[in-house]
Amino acid sequence: MNAITDDRSRAPLELPDDLLAPTDLARCLTTMLWLLDWSGSADDLLSALPHVKPDIDLTDVRNTLAILGYPTRMERLPRGTLDPRRLPAILLPSGNAAAVVYRDEEGRVLLLDGATGEVEPCDPEVLRGTLMLVIDMDAGAPRQSWFSGIARRFRGDLPALLGISGLMAVLGLAVPVFTMAVFDTVIAGYSPETLPMLVVGAGAAILLEVAFRAIRQRALLSIAERLDRVVPSAVFTQLMSLPTALVERAGTASQVSRLRDFAAIREFLTGSFAIALLDMPFTLLVIMLMVVLGGWIALVPVGTAVGFVVLFLISRGQMRLAIEQAARANQTREALAVEALETVRTLKLVGAEERWIERYSAAAAAAAVSSAKVSTLSGSVLAASQALVTLSGLAAVVLGVLSVLGGAMTAGALIAGMMLIWRVLGPMQTCFVMLSRWEQTQASIRQVDGLMALETERPPPLEARMAPPEQGAIVFQRVTLRYLPQSEPVLAGASFAIQPGQVVAVTGAEGSGKSTLLLLIAGLYRPQGGLVRIDSHDVRSFNLPRSVAA
């Protein structure tokens, strides 16, 4: 039985024996690529294979698969433990030739013998040895909304937080109900014997509400702590994994600003806005109680919510523009400060301190004006929201008094309704005020997402699975490099080879490219043209700085 009999559109690649010796590992390599529906050509496979080495070993197979986008891991396979859902995989039996284990379209488990190329059905329960499994690349692929993926980790905490907030909303009704009962029953009905019972009930509800509020606060602090532990570490790791040229062009101030963006995001998601947002769904419960108590007074919070929405839509555009201008102005000011501090020796030598002081003063003034504009708009929006809340309270009093005079509402119900009104309007105003900062927070999230979506020097799975170079043979093949697109090439068509153990001296004037050669060999820069190879592999396949440090 031949492997090609499986119903697939293409057959496994076949290379000449002088380029790839027909060994068991070679057959397993081409068969695995065929089973993984790899769409590359024979030339693509040859470029990933080690050059001048037709007889490949296990490390070469893993490195080749990693270069082609299929990093692997090794896993011991005891008898009877193979899960067919994890196939295809390369099986390395002890003392026997390598083989490929896979499933056909009918679900049967098949075994390709790497020594003969023959395929036979097999019982997965009897297989044992070592498995070479392909790592799922979806886990390492960059996501456009990386921060959303992080936030989804905390979905399991949301039901508990909402449940606690719901209990708090119910317990929060105790004081208004107690007040209404005191006025309508104890005072109006002259029933002092019921007062102790009411006091005990209200006191117990208050204590429980305080306890639940503390539990919720601890839960939010725990989420903030986990975010502090996960996000800054991931962002810093991403910065360290970016190509050196990209990091250097962005500048120190820009990178520090990206790290600082997270603080604003964390405060927005776990601070007062999160508390108000958790309380908002249960506002309907309070409004329903207000309908029971006094009817028309329940329209007041609904009208206030509409007013907040209108105010938000009116102020959103101006706030967004002002925040963007302030962010750019502050970033320019910080970039000038960092650049001046990094080159302070040069500035003093050339006597440019006064000019840079003037530049910084101008940038600081522009940043101050932009920040003042944001503060002015924020103050105006806050004043408008406060006025809206005050007018809502006045409207509730007027409607309540009319209801009392009309006999539709008792005096106790009016007092309880006013207490409920302020309990509803508080979270509404908090949400509105925090929403005015949403544009700034959204910009920070976009900054973090944009950073995490950038392509790193090498994917983490590839970085973890590539074996370090053993010999150290260096080959430059027509390498061209420009530090900036508009600049002259530092290297143009550079080609040479350095054998293991050979001592080579590189001489030249300043700026002739000596340091550039070392940076390219270390994989810190990517050439725009040509190829740099170490031990016949592309230098980007290795993590040379980490290998040297180890």
C-alpha cells in the first residue's frame, strides 16, 4: 500500500537523492508536509533544508519543519496512550526506523514506514516510542485585538461579580423601605412596637451590603493585580522581541509611553467605572420599585439617562480631538526630554543647550495648552452632568409632591423614592464621567493592540524549537542593508564565507559597515536583500543572542 493512495490533491514532494538522501527521516519529512497540506514547492523545501548535507538527522527535520511554519515538540508515547485526534505525527520507535502515523478520511489510523515507504493500517494501542508533534500555530499567531483576548480570560469572574452586585442592589433597598415604613407605619399609624424589628432588619441589611461591597472590591483588586502581572510583562517581552531597527526608530520615549498606557487602561477597567457598570443592570430593579411606590416619579431616572446620552454625543467629538492633540503634544515633549538626556554630552560639546531648552520650552507650552483644553472640556462636561443630576432631583421632588397631594403617594414613599433616586443617579453620573475618558482609554488599547500585533524577529514556537548552531560557519550571499528607506545602503551585495575556526579581521573607515556585519550575524537586523546563513540555515531561524548568553 502506497502513501499516495490517500485521497489528496497532491503527492508528497520527491527530491533528487544528491540533494536529499532517501532515508527514513527524509521520507517522514516529505510525508508530514504532504499531510499538513503544505503548499510550498521543492525549491522552498530545499531553501529550508541544510545545504551541502543531503543526509539529514532528527535536528534537521525539526529545524526544517520549524522554518516552514510547523514547529514541533517531542513527547514520550507509552503503549496504549496514543490519541488519534493529535495526528499526524512522526513516530520514533526505539531501535526501528522512523514512521509517520496519520488518519485517512475514513478515520483509520495508518502507519507509513520511513524505511520502505509502505503504508499499512495499524492498531494505535500497540504503538510506543517517541512522538514528534506539530505545535498548534494558532496559539502563537498575533491577534489584532490582543487586549480583548486578555480580557476574555476574566470572563469567569463576571457572573460572580454580577451576582454580588445584584445582592447589593437588593440589600440597598432596605434603608429606603425602612424609612417608608417608619413614616407610614410607625409614625402615621402610631406603632412604636414595630420599630425595633425594623431597625434590626435595616441594620442587618446594611452590614451585609458592606460585607458584599468589600468582597467585590477585593475581587476587582485581584483582577487588577492579575492584569498588572500579565500585561506589562507581555508588552515588555514583545518590545524585547521586536526587530532592533524597529525599536530604535520608535525612540525610547515612545516605548515608555506604550508601557505607561496600560496604567490608564487598568484604572478604567477595574476602578470606579467598573463598579458603576456592575451596578447599572440592577438600576431596573430600583426603577421598578419606584414605579410601585409612586408611579410617575420613576420617569425621572429614565429622562436623566436620555439626557446623559445626548450630552455624551454632543461632547464626544470635541473630547476626542482634544485628547488626541494633548497626547501628541505630551509625547513630543517627552521625546525631546529623553533625546536631550541621552545626548547631553554631545549637546554640551557643541554648545546647543540654549537651543534645546528653547525647543523643550515651546513643546512644554504646547503640551500645557493642549492639556488645559482637555481639562476645560472635562470640567464643562462634569458641570453639565452635575447640573443634570441636580435638575433630576428637583424634578423628582416636584413630581413626588404632586403625587402626595393627589393621594397617589404617601409622604414616606416620597422620602423613600428620593433616596432611591439618588441611588440611581450616582452610578449614572459616574458612568457618564468615565465614558468621557473612553476615547483616551480606547486609544491606549489601540496602542497596546498595535504593539502586540507587530511581527517579532522570530515566532516564539520557532524560537523555542530551533537547535542552536553547532559549527558556526558564516555565509553572506549578496546582502544589502539600509538603516532607513531613504538612506544610502550600508552594505550593497556583500558576499563572503567564514569557515569554523577561521579568524577574520574586518577593517574600514568609520561608517563603512563593520558593526553592521556583526549586527547582521547576530540576527539583530534583517537585510533588505540577500541572505545571511549560519551552518547552512538562515540566521533568523536562531536566537543567537540568547544562545551566546547561555
